[in-house]
Amino acid sequence: MSGSNLYMVNHGFSTAALFLIAGWMMARRNSSIISDFGGLQRVTPVMAWSFFIAGLSGLALPGLASFVSEFLVLVGTYTRYPVAAIIGTLGIILAALYILIPIQKTLHGPVTPGNEKMTDLNLREKIAIAPVIAIIVVMGFYPKPVLDLINPTAEKVVTNAGFTDPVAEVNK
């Protein structure tokens, strides 16, 4: 339960970053077609790195926020429902396709005609995205403060339902 609650928090930050960056990309190019965005890491490095980190967080890459929560969810699920945990792990592998393909098509390769004059993030946009990216990275290495807020409520909910929270027991 604590892992799934933490996942909701982490997913919110990863998704917020992805939507912010996608919106900025679309506004600059006046397009939402992925093939219009090739080679952006050469033209807009700050935007590209922000998109890359947010995308990898969505994949639950170790060292980024979603990894901790997905790991806790899978450990908690495996203790009671190992088959469901294995199926969930396969889902994570498939998720790599829907993140890595857009990253590859938008950030890498030759600069698509029309992108060579695209501007990188301005100061206002950097100020908006920096704390979100920082939280994604910090929570990947130090999720304890958020887990300390989540665990008491998660334990009460699970106990009232007549179960124990295997992940909360490990974290004590």
C-alpha cells in the first residue's frame, strides 16, 4: 500500500514534467507529430535533458523517483501474488517502448528541418521545470521523508482491511 501511494506521488512528478516539456515542444514547433521533432538534443539541450530524465523516470530507471515506488509495489505484490508481480514486471518492460521510442525519435538523429531555429528553455521555463526534475532525482535516492508521511496512513488502511503491509514491515 505504501509503495502504491508513493507511486502516485512519483508518477505525478514524472508526468507533470513530461507534459510541461511536450507542451513547450509543441508550442515552439506548432506541431504534435513526433516525426517533426528529430535531433532536439543538438538544438535544445536543456529541454532535451529534461525530457530524457522525465522519460526515464517514467520507465522507473534506478536512481529516479519511480524506481523506488515500482520496486516497493512489486515486492509487496510478490509476497502475496507472485504471478501478478511477474506479469507486472513484463508490463514495465513493455512500457519501455512507449517512452524510449519517442525519446529516440525526438532527441536523437539528424535535426529535422524546421527545428534548427527552435529555442531552448527560457529562464521562466527552466525555473518551472528545475524543481520537478530535482524532486524526481532526489526522491530516487532519498524517498524516506515521503515514505515517513505515507506509511502511517497506509498501515492503518491495510490493518482496517484485515491485512498487513509487507513493504511497511520491511521499512521499519
